[in-house]
Amino acid sequence: MFTGKVIGEVWATRRHATLEGFKLLLADPFEVGTRVNGKKQGLVVAADSVDAGVGDEVIVAYGR
């Protein structure tokens, strides 16, 4: 889990059935070098469930 800022939306022609109804957002972590499973993390694509938008500060959690 990390905090970051939404910097854009991701557009896709096809999505997996479990992502129906979710916006895909591009999030930039506040903490440089955020680690996930021991790897440095850059920009992250996140499925939005709370109607966030570009410019919003968000908490990104991994899993369901």
C-alpha cells in the first residue's frame, strides 16, 4: 500500500471481466522508490472504486 497522486487515466479497448465498471487510473507514488515485493515501483495502473480523478491524492492498496 502507498500514497500517491493520480496523473492520468488509462484507456483500453478490452478489459478483463473483473474490471468492468472500474476506471483505470495512472498513479504516481509520493515516496520515491516505493517498494512492492522487494522491487522499486514507478507509476502504477490502479482500478478506481471511489471515483477519484486526475489531480486527486489517493491510497493505492494491492489485492481485492
